[in-house]
Amino acid sequence: MAKAEKAAKAATESFTTAAESFFKSPFSAFEFPKADVPAAYRDFAEKGIAQAKQGYERVKAAAEEASELVETTYATAAKGASTYNLKVIEVARTNVNAHFDFISALLSVKSPTEVAEITQAHAKKALETYVSQGKELADIAKKVSADTVEPIKAASSKAFRVSV
């Protein structure tokens, strides 16, 4: 009977210990046992981690380049739009002043032939001015678009050279 009591006591202590450890860490029953991993597996895992880090660094560098490209392109486009808008304002001011001068000249005419001469001269000058202003605005727009697209072209050709 002493043996049975000892066995019962040992079983109770074992059950108590197991229950206490379960309630301290309820997921300990699901933990994997610790085992030695063969060196080949460890080397394989380390190489995989190193490759993942290299891939991350490449993606990070590419994202930084793309961000820089967007900033440069946006700044160039904004500067170009500002230049173009200032030219449009200058054109409008020039044209309004020319029309006021034309109206002032019309107010001082003394004969219908003077009206025809002033109108003809104004129309000829206005047409020349409009053509000249249109060329200037087209040149500015062309330069702005070329300057804006240039960083994108350079980056895409660089990416193409790297990938090939």
C-alpha cells in the first residue's frame, strides 16, 4: 500500500505541476520542442535572409530614386508653368495696352479716312504681335515640356540599360 500511496502522490504532484505550468503559459503545450538544426539548413536560411535583405535594399533604393524623380519632375513642371503663366500675363498686358492706344487714336480722328488708316495700321500691327506672341508661347511650352520629360526619359533609359 505504501507503494500505491507513493505512486498516487507522485501522480498528483506531476498533475499539479503540469496544471500549474499550463495555466501559467496556456500555449506552452503547442510549442515545438527545441532541436538542433543541421548546419546545411542553417546556412540555407542565412543565405535566404541575406538575399531578402539585398532585395529589400534594391527596392528601397529604387523607391528613393522614383521619389526623387517625381520631386524633380514636379519642380521643373511647376517652374515651367510659372514661366508660361508670367508670359501669358505679359502678352495680355501688351495687347490691352495696344487696344487702349488704338481707342485713344480713334478718339482723336477728324475724318473717316483717318479711321480706316488707324484701323488698318492697328490690325496689321496686332496680327504681327499675335503671331510673335504665339511663337514665344509655343517656344516656352516646348521648352517646359522638354525640361519636364527629360528626367523621366533619363531614368527610363537608365532602368532599361540596367534591366537588359
